[in-house]
Amino acid sequence: MQVLILSCNTGEGHNSAAKAIKDRFDFHGHDAVIKDALCFWSPEISKVISKSHIFIYRRLPKLFGIGYRFEENHPPKEGEESLKYELVIRGSESLYEYLKAVGYDAIICTHVFSAMMVTEIKRRYHYNVKSYFVATDYTCSPGVAESSLDTYFIPHPALTDEFVSCGVEREKIEPFGIPVRQEFYNQVSAVKAKKTLGLSAEKDIILLACGSMGCGPIKEITDYFAENIEKSAMLVVIAGSNRKLYKSLGKYRECENVKILGYTTRMSLYMDAATVILTKPGGLSSTEAAVKGLPMIFINAVPGCETRNIEFFEKNGFALKRDSTPALLKEVEAYVNNPEKRKEKRTQLKKDFSGNAAEKIYEYVIKCD
């Protein structure tokens, strides 16, 4: 079976979900290819959009939130398409020619842009191929209602009614979860993880990570925690691809209770080593932590879909949000000093996020072939 996975280079989460799905198809001996949907419009435009997204996400998060909220509150009228739809579908003709040339058996979209493009191809060319959408945030994002695919894989059963209210047919919904890489299901003990990573076996590890872009008040939190955390704990800061942030934290490189990292491919191990994680509520990173059973305290770094993620996790008791650095430290200390509290949260998360979404998606798509 040949499967095309259409992602979009507007944040690593969509690509991570795509890679997790591809891994399962590869593992079972099928061909799966990941493509950036916007490259079918133009590789140059894709780069511009990607760089603009990163700039706004890091430097102007409030503007990102305003734009997201505007889209939520101003959906297109019935029978009309949004400006976003009109812009995104410009690459549909090029994508259609590619699809005809290769002849894929199924298309899986991990971003609403690619879902819109496939919807337009099906409408314009009457192209008949099985098509699927994978939601990577704990909400029905603006634009999903403008797509028309065969099946919608959503993050949690509790979100079913929200997707239906946005116009997705109930019978098309499968609440399989958000797909994360297989390594996040392969848990090792905290003792072994700390040893592998060269971390102190005696200290509680407080993990601070705000996505691959290193967004949010990481420096402010690091400065405060370096002065105030207990001696029995260590703060591990992951700056991601944010080189400016990594450089600004250079004074802590010789600090006994702070460890500074740039981009890492060992996030799974760091989560295994951690007692608690401070993080922005990205759909993928939150799911990775939840799969691990790792207690989360959210930082509302970038308003928009991640605000909806916070609402979902808080409403269901899966995580907490704190708006000040002292309040974050207080919650961290509550987990560090209360093993029973940690155990209860781990048990709850493991119970609600036990399914392997990528494997379920693979099995469903194969069955429908």
C-alpha cells in the first residue's frame, strides 16, 4: 500500500505526527511518504510561510492569538470559502498532478492546510482516493469545517461533540488520540534514564521545555528557579532550535542545579528522568508527556489553539496552568515533595492516554483500503 502523508512546515508538531504515522506504515512493510503540502504551491513560499510562522510564534505570540481568535469568531458563511481556503488551494493543481503521477492508495493530512487542498482536489477533479485528517490539537481548529475528507482522527472522545458542532459528521470521527513516536511508549526507569543522560541519580529533575522553537518566558523562569529551587532538585532547560535563547542562558552552564540544552533528539529519555515538566501546551508535546504519565504544569506562552489545549487539560484534570513564576515553583515543589501526588497523576494520565494512536490509524487505514 502506498500512502501520502501531507504535513505543513508551520511548527514541528504536525511533522512529528506525520513521522509517527509513517513509522508504523514502514514498520508493517508499507510505503509511506511525507510531503510539505505548501511546497506544491511553491517551495519558496513554503519557506517564507514557515519563517514567518516561527517569527510570529516566538516574537509576537499575542498577534498569533488574535489571528486565531478572529478565525474562530468569523467562520465563512454557508456556501462560501474563507480567504485562507482560497489562498491554500492555489497549490491544488500541482498536488493533483503529483497524485496522478504516483497513484497513492490513501492520503493522510496532519494539517488543516493540506486537508483543504485535498478537499479542493476531490471537488474540482472528482478525484476518488481515501483521505484522512489527523487533528494535532485538543480542539477543532478553524478551517477543519471547510474540509471534506473520509475520516477525522481526533485527540480524545471528549472532543467528539465539539467537532460535530463545527460541522464534522459524527460517523466520520474516530477518537484515536494524537500520534506520537513509538519511543514515547517505551518507558525506562528514572534511575536508568538519569544514568544514560549523565544526570544526578539523587536529584529530582524539573524539565523546562517550550516546544522545538524555544518559545515563552524560559529565561525568566530559569533565572528564578536557579535562585530558588531546592538543592535536591535540578532544572533541565531545553532551548530547542532557539539559538538566541540558548546563548542567553550561557551563564548557567557551570551551575550545579541547572543544565542547559539546545535541540535534542532524546526528549523521551529526559521525560523518563523527570519528576515534572513545565511546558507550553503544544498538542504533540502535551501528548508525549501524557503518554509517559509525566505531570505537567503549563505556561501559556502562545495564545490560540494552545489556549484551547490548556482548557481541555485543565477541565479534565490532566494538567495545571500557572501564570506567574513563583506560582510555577510552588506547584513544582508540591510534586517534588509529594510522591503520592505524583503517583496519582501518573496513574490518571496513563489510563487516559494509553492507546497508540499511530498504530490505530495504521490499522484503520489498512482496513479501509
